[in-house]
Amino acid sequence: MKIIVLGGDGFCGWPTALHLSNQDHEIVIVDNLSRRKIDVELGVSSLTPIVPLPQRLAAWKEITGRDIRFVNLDVGKDYDRLLALLHQVKPDAIVHFAEQRAAPYSMKSSWHKRYTVDNNINATNCLLAAIVESGQDIHVVHLGTMGVYGYGTTGAPIPEGYLTVHVTTGEGKLEPREILHPTSPGSIYHMTKVMDQTLFAYYNKNDRLRVTDLHQGIVWGTNTSETKRDERLVNRFDYDGDYGTVLNRFLMQAAIGHPLTVHGTGGQTRAFIHIRDTARCVELAATNPPEKGERVRIFNQMTETHRVADLAQMISKMAGVPVSHLDNPRNEAVENELQVHNDCLLDLGLKPTKLESGLMDEVIDVAKRYADRCDRSKIPATSRWVQKPSA
Amino acid sequence: MKIIVLGGDGFCGWPTALHLSNQDHEIVIVDNLSRRKIDVELGVSSLTPIVPLPQRLAAWKEITGRDIRFVNLDVGKDYDRLLALLHQVKPDAIVHFAEQRAAPYSMKSSWHKRYTVDNNINATNCLLAAIVESGQDIHVVHLGTMGVYGYGTTGAPIPEGYLTVHVTTGEGKLEPREILHPTSPGSIYHMTKVMDQTLFAYYNKNDRLRVTDLHQGIVWGTNTSETKRDERLVNRFDYDGDYGTVLNRFLMQAAIGHPLTVHGTGGQTRAFIHIRDTARCVELAATNPPEKGERVRIFNQMTETHRVADLAQMISKMAGVPVSHLDNPRNEAVENELQVHNDCLLDLGLKPTKLESGLMDEVIDVAKRYADRCDRSKIPATSRWVQKPSA
């Protein structure tokens, strides 16, 4: 298949692009390098020493003989170039990672809220409008988030996108209806993914676009079999308070002997997935498109759930570092239960990488190996969900 | 009260601003004059001869002695000036009409889709972010649309925003939950109002913003008691295929002896409200804010429902012009039933202006009076919801 990967230089996009290339798909990466520029803004670096994208691609070519093309454009701003690219490449699928993906970053200030909404919504809308204008039948595979669901609204397991509810009809009877699961996003970032769902549902209904939306859990881990093949292919690893995901932050902290920073009680249960499985899931989704006219297909892209405090305890024991409880900057329930259905991807053949088997490797292979690159001052989370009252 | 009216030069915004001013509220109009610029783009004019906004305001001052201030800025683009204005004015309420409001215009081309999404979503998000950053407790009154609801999903009357459904709990019991009514927007324009709902729900939950969202039916009529006081105060009247609302188009067509253009069977039932009641409803909403911490308050701002074909028949008989059935450019169900609850505004004291009592006045006072200003070539609707397959 011909596949364009939007955001193909990022944490999920890069290993996914390599995985797809390695499966003999013809890959074009589109990226505006915004994630690297945000590193500059925040004064942080990936723990792993990532090289510039052209060098990454040259290394991949050298090692595998495979070409991956790179086009530097902003999906939400450079519409005419995006449309021209669709006409030129005629892709079978477009994988859409071209969104600002950190909840804390989206909450840093009013500017960051506005950047995240403007960037994410215009990227998705421009992509969908361009596909319609191109007249092509291109399958969109989008990275959504488990955070669109109102966690714990019923106590029942979270279904894959659609929920059957009973509604009262005009005659006063209760009848079942399948609706998009009610949402309750926990940050501006998560809110943009809820708005993306509205865009997908609309273009799917009006223009019969084929869309798969992958509601992903929190990603952990760093490398895949492809990114391990050469140091120049290494994936980024974020440990800072904005972009570091909770488990990777614990691993980094363990590696340098820093107390594990748990916000609040750590009573929140979250869904997790290894980066290796992210790449596999995207390939499964891309190679199994919905039928033309089928509603938006929604998969829960996660493999296990854990309470944050339990993860901290597990790593604390493994690594002999204490757990430190800090104020929770988020505006969220202190505790929640979480059960999630993920049959769709398992049925397509996903074999999950479980935490218990991969955690130690990750600490040794990545966190300890690059520990001397860590800037401890970047570990604390500084974004707050609600403004402090002014003095 | 001090009230800022965003979009206060437009079809709903202008009469609302005057009505609020006449009720002794202190009014600031914010507008980027985009609606007048779209007239230039489309080569159309309001049937009524509207004068530039500064002349409108000078006339209002001359007649009533009341000042209305005008600030020309783009709510979605000129964030710093918007924030400075909030600090300066310290409004009690902001009425938000600053969105592109025509469904056919939003479907004209890929550019129009992207303009509508970018303009409407950034306007709403910038407004909400600015209120949070200002630290002020400002009530937002937003013009939504009845079009957010999936019309006719249950046969039961459409509630005001929230629907009680029964969900299956973890123990397998059916329990009631109140959710935001499922949506099914019929155009890019309507989709932006669905996305606005997500923005309001989020900022209301995270920042406790006070928001009233008015899901308005199709507006008809032209003038209010305030805009009738001087010809320089006259409200705009659109009859073209993009901005003309269905009933005003019929009135115009009747006045010039043009067949009434019904798209498809006209079997769609729609909700209607007179422009006079729009202005009254906004004042009722603004002066009855939700409590701090209360969820987003949603009112259905409509006063009656009619089948489009029945309206055409009624006016056809009144005016002696035939009905002409054309292809429906929209992608929608041919027929639908529609019952709507609108108790909230009636309970606050709204006395509706009904179609039967106001229709003839409208034909005589406006459509016939200005008939010589009509450009017949602008009557057909040219926007199509789905691209024609290329040859």
C-alpha cells in the first residue's frame, strides 16, 4: 500500500513509519517538525539522542535499502501543497498523527490552549477537506485517545466508540440506540480529540469518507525492532513534565535514583500500550479498512490497565527508589475504575507486549543507558489545569 | 448590565444590540465586518439598504441619546486586543454571534469549509480562553442552532440540550443518565456549533465558566421595534441562495412574483423564530445567568415548527405565486417529524411572535417595499453538499 504518515517524525509517527516501511508499504512522511521546535521552546531534549529526520531516513535507506520520502509542510496551514501531494502520491491510506499531543503542554497558558485547538482542529479539517476535494477514496487512520471517554460513567467496560443506550420514544417506550460514547475530556488536548470525532462523523456521513479512529491509551516504551537496528534510528524518549508520559517518567526517575513523582493519590486507573504495539495496531488498522459507507470505525488501542500508584510501587520495588506524592495539577476525580474493551485489534491479530515482560528492558536499555543526558530540572510538571487566583 | 455583543453588526447581532441598549444595558459591539465583506465576495446586497455601522450607531445616538461603542476586531485572530477589551470593559455578559452562520456558504467549496471551521472554532475558543485569562466571571450567551440535534432520532420531543438515556451498568442494570443530546449536524456550519458545545462543556467543567447556549431555529422577519425607528437602523434582509433563510426567501420571491423554490419534497419540518424574539430571548438569557458551577444551560430558541412545503403553500395562496420543486442540494432525509421543547424561554416570559400574525406585514413592509433592489440572478441556491463526480 501507499501510505502517507502525517506527523511521521514524532514519538508515535516515527516508529510507525518505519514499521510500515518494513512491511513493504510505500511511505511518505509529512511533518512540520513542530515537536522538535517545541523541544527548543521548552529547553528540553529527548533522553535518546535523536538525529535530524533526513539523517534518520538516510540511515534507514542504508540499512534496509528502503526509501521513505519526507515532505515538510503544515497540514493545517499549507492546504494547497497538501492537496497537490494527494494528487501526486494517490495514497491508499493516510495515518494522521499531526496533532499537538501533550495534555500538560495544552494547559500551560492561554497561548498553548489556542495553539493546540488551532493546530489540531485545522489539521484534521484540512486533511478531510483535501481528501474530499481530491476525489480519491483514501482511508484515514487517526490517533485518538482513550481520554475522549468520560471515564467511569457507568461502571461498565468502555466499548469501542459506540455505546448502546435506551431512549424513550414518542410513544413512551424504551428503545435501544447506538450512540457515540458520551465524552468528558480532561484537558484542552483531549478536547481536540473529541472535536476530531465530530469532524470524522460529519465527513463520514456527508462524503462517505472511510475513517478508523484509534482511541489510544498512554504509550510507554521507546523502541521497536525497527528503531533498534541503528542508533540513528532511535525513537525519542520524553521525561519532562509536559511531554513525558507517566510510565516513561517513572522509568527515567528510577534510572537516575530520583523519587517517583505521583500526582495526587495515584488512584487514577489508566490504559497503557507499548510503542511497539502502537505501530502494529496502526498497520492492522491501515490494512483492514472499513467498507465504503461504513460508519467511522473506532478501536480502543490499549492492552492493559493499571492504577498509577500501583505502577509506581512496582517500579519503586524494582529500582529501589521511593515514591513521592505531589499535588495533582489536573482537575480530575481522585480515584476511578476503568475497564476497557479492546477486542477489535486483538481479533485482527495483535499480540500485546505486556508491562511485566518489558519494563526492566526499558529501564536498562534506554533510561540507564542515556541517564547522563537527563536534565533533572525538567522533571517536575509545571502546567496547572486551573489558574491560581491572583494575589 | 455591561454587555459585549460579538458580531453585533450582523443579522441577529444588530437588532439584539439595539434591543439590549434600549433596555438600558451598556453595549459594546465587536465585529470584524466579515458579513459585509462576504456580500462583496458573493456580489449580493441586503434587500434592505443597510448603512455602514458607524452611521447606524450615530442614528441610534441621535434618536435615543444612547451610546453604543464599536470595536473592529476579529475574535478568533486578535486575541490580545480581545483580552485588553475584557480588562477595560469588565462586562457582565458577552453575547457571541461572531460565527459564519450560513450552511450553504459553508459548503460552497473546500475553502469555505476551512474558513468556517477556522473562523468559528477559533472565535469560540479564543473567547473562552480570554475570559479564563482575564480572571473575570463573565457569562457567555451563545447562539447555537437546532441543527446540532440529530433530528427525529427517537420520535420524542427534542429536550433542551440534555437527554435522559438508560445505560447498562457494570452489574447489568439499566440506570438513567442525563447526557448531552446526541448530535448529527447537517453541514460544516452546523458541525462547528456541535464543536462549540464541546468547547463550552469543557471550559464549564474545568474553569467553571457560566455559559448559556441558545439552540435557535430558523430566523424569519427583518425588523424589531428598535430597527423600525429610523431607516438608517434597518436590519439586513438576505434572499440569496447562501444567506437567505428559507422563509425570508419565500417572502422575497412572493413579493416579486417569482415561483417559491422548494428543494426536494419540502417534507422537512423545521423550527422557526421571528428576529424580534431572537433579540428578546438573548436578553432573557443574559439577564438570567446560570449559577457559578452550574452546567452549561441550553435553551431551544424557537417558537413553532412547520413543514417547509406547508409554508410554501401558505405563502403561495397569500401571494398568488406558484411553488417550484427543485433538486435538494443537501444530503438529508427527505421527510422528518420534529417536536421541540421550548419551556425554558417561555418560563422566563417570552411571548412569541407567530407566523400567522406577522407574515403579511413582512411581505408588505419589507419584501414589496424594497423589491426593486432584488437581483433575481442571486435567488438560486448553488452550493451542493456532495461534490458531483468529475466527468
